[in-house]
Amino acid sequence: MIGRVFAARALRAFADGLVAVVLPAYLLALGMGQLEVGFISTATLLGSALGTLAVGRWGHRFPIRRLLLAAALLMAATGCAFAGLDSFWPLLVVSFVSTINPGSGDASLFAPLEHTMLASAPAQARTNIFARYSFIGSMCGAGGSLFAAAPEWLAGVGWSMVGALQAMFLVYGAVGVLVWFLYRGLPALEAQTSEAPLGPSRAMVWRLAALFSVDSFAGGLVVNSLLALWLFERYGMSLAAAGAFFFWTGLFSAVSQLLAGPLARRIGLVNTMVFTHIPSSLFLIGAALAPTLDLALGLLLARSALSQMDVPTRSAFVMSVVTPAERPAAASFTAVPRSLASSVSPSLTGAMFAAGAMATPLVACGVLKIAYDLALLAAFRRVEAARGGLA
């Protein structure tokens, strides 16, 4: 079962890494501006948030495999729809109901369902499993970013640039079909009969959700699609160069996530989340203010080596502080406020870019993330200590 989940995550991450870089280039090629890119990024994240909310509220009534199969079909339909549309309003509507992910993380309804599958592992192995899950996602997302150079190659052999970009969305849809076949082989876990998806851990889950939403609002200011747009507009970077850059950021993130499990066992889950996150935010602020492209890219690469170490530790922490029966709901209810919060910020970034404030979203992201880290440390360090460590 875990192997199939890992394989599905690999394929989805490849597709997400591809479209995160291709999406702004496609919208610009269609004649849209920075503001439209921000609105469409917001629509994708808002739709994902509502889908994740539905999973958390009502998903416990259905077998997880059935929900995953439905999500895979939606992914296939999303790719076909993006490839066939070229106007803002139809794309905005499709973005809202789609599985498109404009960021580097897994902001979709797939995540809480797959996390629930993985959480059945023994507690002592859980952090390492989530680390491997995140590592696979980052590695394959990096590969997808590198593949984003394909449209420029296709344009060089006679394709139109718009047609080549649309072909990338057909690749995304084909990945959805492959993921559907992988999910078919998962065990048909029975639906929960309880009408109360959260029980004794409700207060803790909502406290975590509130804090995570601050982090995600900040992260939404610089999702990969908008960071690519920043590189395109501020430095004139090509699509191929941007794809190569995001390949390396994904590679650095992937390697760092493998270290999250051993580090968490040594210093704790909360400390790992906080003390790797703060330096990464400082690197982001430095990149925003860097006078040259080379310095900005160097700081962004340094950021990527630390910024995602909190991902597997955060998932393991949430799964460890709730009862087994609450895990599907906890995964969803901590993801939903994050997704809702992050869905607002891309539009703000698009507006700031359009107004010429190119550095402001990156600086704001770094400052907000540092505030989140300090609040998380203050609120939950004692919780972990009281439980004797959760890694």
C-alpha cells in the first residue's frame, strides 16, 4: 500500500512541478497580465481548500480509495480543460474546480487522503515515512520543473509556443490517468461510521490550524508560479532557465527532507520545524533585496535547502497528537485553513507586482513566516515535551 501511495505522489509531484512553472508562461503567452496570473493562482488554491474541507467534513463516510479515484479523474479532466481553453474567465472557473497546484507543496485534496493511508504505520516509523513521502514529492517535482523547458524545445522545432504549452497540460492530464490506475490497487479501507470526525483533540487541531494558516498565507505570496513570474519580469529569465532553477530548488528541498527525521529524533519535531524555517525566511528576504540575479538565485537556493524540512515533521506532529480515529479529519482540518489562507495571497502578490512593488511580497512572506515560527515554538514546544517527544 505505501509503495503505491509513494508512486502516486511521485507522478503527481512531477506534474505539479511542471505546471507550476508552465502556468504563468502559458497565461502570459495568452496575453494575460500579472494580475490575471495572481487571480488564477488564487482560484486554484481556493478550490483546493474547499475540496479539502469537504474531505474533512464528509470524507469519513466514504472509503478513502473511492475518494482518491475520484480525485485522479478530476486531475485528468483538469489537464484536458487547461489544454483546450485560452480565455481568462473559463480558465478561472476551471482553476477553481481543478487539482492544479501552483506551489511547491501539496496543496490539494490528495494530501489528507494519502496522509491518512500513511499514518497507519507504527509511530516510531511515521516521521521517516512522511520524510520519504515528502522527499519523493520534492525530487519528482524538481524533475517536473526541469521538464518545463520542453515547450521552448518544441517551439524550436516548429510548434507554436501556445501549442507547446498546452501540450504540457495534456501531460498533466495523462498523469492523472496513471495515478488512477495506481489507486485502483489500494486496499478498500472501510468508511468511518462516526458523525463526529474530531473528538478529544478538537481544540489542539484548531490551534494548529490557526497557526498553519499564517504560514500558508505567507507562503501563498511566493508560490512557485509567482516566484517564476518574479524571475520572468524582474530579470527576464527564460522558461528553460527558470525550469532548471526550480529543478535545483526542488532537489535541495528533497535532500533536506531526508534529514528531517534524524534531526527530529535528536532535537524534536517542533524544534526541527522552527529552527530550520527561520533561516530560510531570512534567505528569502535577502533574495528580495539582492541587487543581482546571481545573488538572488544563490539566496533562493539556500532557502530551498531549509524551507521544506518542516513539511514531514509537521505531518508527523499532527498525526501524533490526535487519536487514530481522528487522523483523516485532523489531516483535512489542518490543511483547509492553510489552503484558504494561501488562496488569498497570490492575488495580493499579482496586484503588488502590477503596481511595481516587486520585492514587497517576498519580504512580507519572510516576516510573516518568522512570526509564525516563534508562535508555534511558544504554543507547542511544551506539548511535545509533555508527551516525551513524538519523533
